[in-house]
Amino acid sequence: MMSTRKTAVLALTLATGPLMIANTAHAAPSCGTPAVEAVYTTVHHDAENVVVGQQKVIDQPAQPAVPAVYATESYVITPAVPAVPAVTDTETQWTVGNSTGPDGDGWTPTGEVKEHAAVTQTQYQWEKVTTTTDYEWMLKVVDQPATSTVVHHDAVYRTDTVPATYKTVTVPATYKTITVPATYKQVVDVPEHTVHHDAVYDMTLYAYQNKQGTIRYETFGWNTADGHDKGWTLVTPYVHPVITPAWDEVVAATYKTVIDVPEHTESVVDVPAHDETVVDVPEHTVQVLVTAAWDETVTTPEVSHYEKQWTSSATEAPGDGWFRSDAAPRVTTQTDTVYTVDDQAAPEGYTLVGQETSVLKPAFTEYEWVRTVVVTPAQPEIPAVMGERQVLVTPEIPATDEVSHMEDIVVTIPAYDSQELVTPAVPAGEPCPVTGGGETGGGESSGGGEVINAGGEEIAGPGGSGAVKTETAAKATTSAASSVPTLAFTGFDPELYVAGGLALLFVGSGLTVVARRREN
């Protein structure tokens, strides 16, 4: 295919060629020139596809909505239960007395008896007295040392308002775009997928474990908050209680709206050009100094307190900086009591202070009773309970719109050859005129001595015989006339060439438009 520029040049050449030919053919040739035939050349034109219009192509025809189809089916509401015979078992039980049997009906004694001796226990009381002496130590803690600080006070200003000034300006016209709305369709944006959610933990609580293996959750540092671990140890690596266990969530597909047919716009005048008064200098404020900045020295006294601690040593301080207070030593007497029973070993360091024997369970006699009990009662046959329900046979099919697009209608111009004019025909020139100083054809010459050029021969002018001059001149004239060939009609008509040129000009313009569309 030819480019747009080549097509335009060809169209312009075809349109203006006949006009140039007509002007060339119309120009008068020189006198005495022979006729020249026109020269043609054969030009090959390749086949070409030309878009002559558009047609609508239906990709998917519109479908009306199809309602769902349901059917009635029978189903079992309660299944049938077959008859079940009763299941029995023999049950035995022991009682302390034999006057009445155990609770319930059907009990009979078997005659079996169990004699139980009395159960006694001797408890021993042991005591240990411990005396301890504690001494108070003190430590001075400086919470805030004495300081001297320079406090800077900023300058104080007041705000004065300066009124705004205005000016007139020309506001150019503004335009707005009128939008022809686009049409849209729904497509899948994100397909249905599964999202995994990790477990959620309470990061403010930590697991603690005691010597028995019991786990509990408390805040960080809970077991050492009051100076000792309470028998609980922080589990490491850290373990936090689960608030929400991990789970998978099925996320339904989401859809998005995409443009089916784009919108197009048109720009129109929104607000015409006009003059408008606008603020030249806006209203503003200025700061006026009221009090200059100044510095102030502020002195802060020392802030301290004393910490106290009781220890069992009267000479060894708990740490650096601690000293004994004036408080008297604290003497504490503690009595610990421990009980043992029967043959348990006496605790080390304890003294026996008493003992007591008690009857845990008196002697008694048990009597055996027996009865037959129904483990599972007999069940009569229960028929099945049936019902009817509507079930979906064919789901509803929603209506769909027609889906179509526009396709170009392309016409193929077959390849062809044409005869193009290269050099137009040139007619023969007019006979050259004969120039001379006297009359010819007979009579005497009254002219001077001129030489007449006729057909390449020079004829003497006046001065010779008159008869001879006249005859010779006549021969010269005849010879000159016969030396110029007679011109035949070439068939050139300027009006036909002008009409053909205009027609080719329109064809060339059309080919240029088609070529541009093809390139776009």
C-alpha cells in the first residue's frame, strides 16, 4: 500500500496533468515546425482495499429471561423406628441395716453379710518456737537535685488589621465540557479466593508456670512486682493467650464496571468573558510590639526522700549508701505447729505438746440386696413420617443484552494497467510569412533592390527584368508554400481535458482520505 504522501502526490499529478497537457497543446508552436505525436507509458496500479462503510456484527444475540423450574418430591421427615424389646440386668447393692432395702422397688436380700471393724486415728501435735531480730537501714534518694534555670519570656505583640484593597480585572471566558455518558458492563475484578487469617494473641499477657506445672497469664513482671517471684516463673520463649484462633475465610468474587462504549465530550462556553472586581491586596494583619523579650532566673530546691529496709544483720548494709537508722531492733517470736498421725515421723526440731485418738468410722455390718432392672425399655414400632417439598430442577436464567460491534465494509479494487500521457502531441507550426519590398504577381515593380527569401532561395529584387522578377517571385512563393507540410486535425479539445482533470482531482482526494484512514 502507498503512504499518504505518495497517494497525495499521485492524485495531484493525475489531476493537474491534463491541465498542463492542455496548456502545452494550446500554446502556438513556432512557424514552420513539424507535428510531434503524443508519447504514452503503461502504469501498473496494485490492487487496493477501500473502506466504503461499516456494518453491525452481532457477537451474542439478546436472550430473554428464563424462569426457574421446580418439581415436587417426597422426603422423610422422621424415619421409621422398628420395635425394640426391653433389655434387663441384675443389680446388687449393699446396705448397713437389714430392716429396709435400698431405695426403689423390687429389692430382695441375698443373705450375704460383710462385717467392718471400727477405724481409729491418733493425731500428734508438735511445736517449734523461733526468735528473730531485724535491724532498720535507710537510704537517701535524691529525686530532683537543686537547679538554677534561666527562663526566657518571648516578646508580646498585638495584631492590627489592615483593610483589603481592590482592582478591576477582565476575566476570560471559561468553558465546560458536555459529556455524553459512556455505557458500562460488569466483569470479574477479583475471582473468589481464600484468605488465611492468623491467630490473634493478647500481647499484654504472658504465661507463668509454678512448680506444680500450673499455667496462668499475667502482665509482664507480675511475678517480681513485690520483690519475690511467688513461686511462678515466666515461660520463655514468651507465650501469650489466644484471643482468636487462626481461620480461613472464603472471599466471594468481586466485580468491577468497565467501559463498554467510551463517552465523548463537547466544549461550550460556560461563563462569558467579563470584568470583575477582585482583591488587589487582601486584608491582612501586622504585628506591633507591646513588650520586649526578657530572661528570668528560677531556682528549684532539691527534692529527696528516704527508703527503709529491715535486715537480719546489724553491721552489713543492704548496699552502697545505706546507713543504720535510730529505730530500735525489732525482735519477733514465731511459733510453728505441725500435726502428724499414727506412725508418721516426728518433724526435726519440733517438741510434742499433745495427742488425741479419734474414731473415724465405727464398726458396722453390710447386707447385700439384689433386683432385676430394665436397662432399656421396650419400644413399639414407629412408622416413618413423610413430607413434600419443592426442589429446583432448572435454575433461573437472567436476561442478557445483545453484544455486538461494528466492522468496516472493505471493497477490493483489483489491480489494473492504464496508459498515462508522458509527452502530449504538438501540431505543426503555421507557414512562415514571406517578407519583401514590392508587389508580386505581375506588373512592374516600384520597390527598391531587396532580396526575397522564399523557401531557402534568394530572389533578386528590383533592378532586373520585370517579367523575370515577377515569374521568379511567383515561383518562390509557390515553393515556400509547398515546403510547409499541410497540418491535420490532431483531435485536441481543451474543454474535455479540463473536465477530465477535475474528475481526476476528486478521485485523488478520495484516495488520499482512504490512505489516511488506513494509516490511522
